[in-house]
Amino acid sequence: MEKPICFVGVALVLLVLQACELVNARDEDICRLFSNNTVIRDPDSCSRSITCIDFVSHYSSCSGDTPFFDKDVGKCVKSLSSTSSCSISCEGVANHFLADPKSCYGYYYCSEKEIAMYGKCPENTHFNATTETCTYQYESACTTSTFEYCNIVANSVNFDNLQGCDKYHVCEKGKLSDKTCTNQYYQASSGTCVAKALVNCDAHPNANMCGKASKPTEDKFVPDGATCRGYFYCAKQADGSPDQNPIWNQCPQDKFFDESSQMCISPTLVKCTNDRCDGRTVDFVLSTTVGCRNYYYCSGGVASAEKSCGNYFFDEELGGCVPNIKSYTACTK
């Protein structure tokens, strides 16, 4: 006898979503971690893929005879490996609904041909595998869907690790590996390590920033080591150990942090070798090359190749080369 598909006042409707449909993620957009055109499996569904474009998720759904998305081959398939976290079998359960193992609201209907067809419950409802119905969230025991990145991301795909500006992840043989850029920061938009100035990130590495156990830095500001404006505050710890979680902050525009005075002051007074265009509102800025003859052109807060005034000196206030001798703290020994 055919089983009706309307229960508890909430209809179970098999939904076929339009290809490449753009929808709102139920949580913060996962594509903030991935470079353009990266394709992953939707962590909330075994039947949807996500294409990341400008950090926004664009969803596509699998249906019909190929209801599952295989993240390794990047396409919809009839079935997945039995070792897959999305493995679903309709064998012996024809005409029944099964829960999507990756979602509180997704489900599969096993047809008489033992083919799984994907559907999802309406907003504010969850799928109940026991009653095979959609129920209101307050009646559901299902909590938020959890997942492992390497269940949704193919091997060798780099993606951002939000724990640090210089960190990123990659799946190797299905296992998550943590990687660190050397003297650079990870840029999610390109999926590569680039110059620190090209990455807008506040999670600067702070390991050993507040000294060592034998000589901790206490109740002082220290440079962040990545920018000319940024600094950490190292608080004194009750047990006398270095502050392991110093607070980061930065100087306002057109000011650099000076450790000796513990203040934000004029950039010409600070010998900082990080990108001197960061946070500047002028087009040309002084270089730290000794002699005060060199400068940088700033574009979008990033310095271009270093230029020289030749036999002249660079005047940062005027933004140009002058014959008068200039002697700034930033470019003197």
C-alpha cells in the first residue's frame, strides 16, 4: 500500500532546485574560506554542490538517477563509496524516507526502483527519521549539522584557516593538514601565500610576542611584526608567564606605532620596514633606505617597487624629490 506523504500538518515535498541557484546559507557563508571557482560539497547536504564566487556560495543540486554530489570528481553521481560520510543505501527500504546524514532538514525518498531522490523540509522544520516526517524545530532532537572539511573538499585544495593570517588548510589523502606561509600571509581569494600587505587580516601571529618565560613583556605595547600601524598589548599575568593572548590594535591612518615611545606618531619618525603604504592617505611615502632619497608609490594601501630621487632627497610632506637635504629618523642610521 502506498504511503501518503503528508504528516503532522507539514507536507514533505520533494524539491528540485534550479541549477546554480543562489540562496542564503543558514550559517555564515563557507565560501569566505575559498578562492574563486572552487567547487565543494554543501556541508548541509549530500546532494548539493557549492561553487564559490567572490566569497559567495552558489548552489547546484543533483537529482534523478544521479542524486549525490561526489566532491572528488566534482559532479553528480548515482552512488557514493561506502566509506563516504554521505553513503546512503535504498536497498530494502523502497518507498521510505531516509535522513540526509549531513543535515537536520534534508532527506531522501527511496523509490520503488531503489533510487534515492533528494528533498528538504521547509524553513523552520527538521526531518524526523523515526516518523519520516517534517516536524517543527522545537519538536526536533536534531542539533546543528557537523562536518569535517575533508568530507566536502577535494584533496590538494587550499583554503583559509581563520586561526591566523599566515595559516591555511589543505586535505591530503582525505586528512586535514595545517599549513603555514613563510614570511607571508595566506590570501583566500587566490588560494596562495602572498605579501602580508595584500591581505586584510587581523589575526596576526602572536607566538612569543610577549617574551619568554624567563623574561616576559608585561603591561607594554609591542609591534605586531606584520604592519607599521599594528601592535599588541601584553598584559601582566598573575603567574608571571608571558601573555599568550595579547590584544591586537592599530594606529589611526597616517600614524605608525613607535615601541620606544609607546605611541602612534608620524611615519617619518618610525623605522619600520613593513609596508609603509598601509593606512596612508598620500600617494608617495618615504622609504627606510638610509640616505632619505628613496620612496614608494602607494596604490590601494600597498607599496609599489621602491623608487629613487637620484641625487635629490625625498620630502614626504611635499610628496616629491627636492634638492634640500632631508634627514628623517625613518631613513637614518
